[in-house]
Amino acid sequence: AKSRAESRDFYEVLDYYLEMIRSLHIRTYEYLGEMKASTNPLGYCEGGFYGGSLKPTDKIKKILKPMTSSFGITALNELQELYNGKSIADDGAFALEVLEYINKKVTEYKEKDGYLYAIYGTPAESLCGLQVEQFRKQFGIVENVSDRPYVSNSFHCHVTEDLTPIEKQDLEGRFWELCNGGKIQYVRYPIDYNKEAIKSLIRRAMDLGYYEGVNLSLAYCDD
């Protein structure tokens, strides 16, 4: 939406924000690195963290290497909607292209900076509401993008999609290996759904290598 409003290339705008996140992470690592091990004796002096056998007066910079900083992903579904008016359930090619691009850039940053950056399929429990408010202030209400009080979490299909559990697992599976800093795949079931079927679907998800969540629909109408 920003690239269109400013008549700029999408990836030029994306690069600007990826670099901004990168610089914030570098500053954070440098700031934390100056802290003394005595700030968390159990973690930094008594072995609670990997390499955490420092003296209380030592700075913790030397053991920050295996600690990740995340590039969080939300609203890939809404990105696809903005691109061509289709959801990631109907299409998803552009959303996948963008996530592959981010993955490539973050890998480059890791190699250049020596920090363990990770792409995180963000749950965004409260952020998904705040993001819509921020979007509306700049770009107004766009159908299937900002006309609801939330955006989709992570790379998930929109909750209003009429999909079978297997369809949802397969559609979201396209993005699975591109968010290795953390992610979840989940399916929402009616409360009276066949329990044996749920077991089978969980086993299928485990065979596919998913961290699988089961959401039970407890909503009901008071009317």
C-alpha cells in the first residue's frame, strides 16, 4: 500500500524496513553485550544459558551468538489481497515470493553481521488489531485487507475461509520452512468434531513436520 501510494517499487520499500529492523537488532545486541553477567547470575554465571560460566564482572557479549533476534511476519494473507484481490487460499504466489525474498535477505544479514537472525511466523494476538488501526490511518479501509478489526496472523489462511483441515494444512505448508524462528500450524474444529478424525489429522501434521495446534470453536450466539 505504501509503495503504491508513493509510486515506488515494492521491494525498495521492503528493503528499507528490513534494514531498519536489522539496525535495531544490531543496536540491541551491542547494548545487551555491555551488560554484566551479574545481572542474571543463574543464566550467565551458573550455566543457565549456553556458555553461561562467566565471572559476575564479565560482560555478556561473548555468549550472545546463539541467541536469536526475530524478523516477525504477519498479514501475508492481506498482502496477497492487496496485490491481486485474492487470498492466500485462492492464490498465495506473491506472498510466497515475498517470504522467500525476506528469507534470502535475512540469510545475507546473518552472514554479514554474525548474529543469529530468525524469521518468526508471528502469533500477533494483540498486534493484529493494532496493525489494522495503523493501516487505516494511512491507507483507509480496503476490502478484505483492513475492513475487519484484525489482520491474519503469520502465514495463516484467513479464519473466514471455508477449508477442510487437510486443505488448510497443505496451503499453509508452502510457507512452513521459510519461518524457522518459530511458527505454528493450527486447525479449528467444531466442539463436537469427530475425535478420531482429529487424532488422524494431528498425526498427519506430525508426519509433515508441523508444530500443530488444535483450536476448538467455543463461540455461540446469545440471540
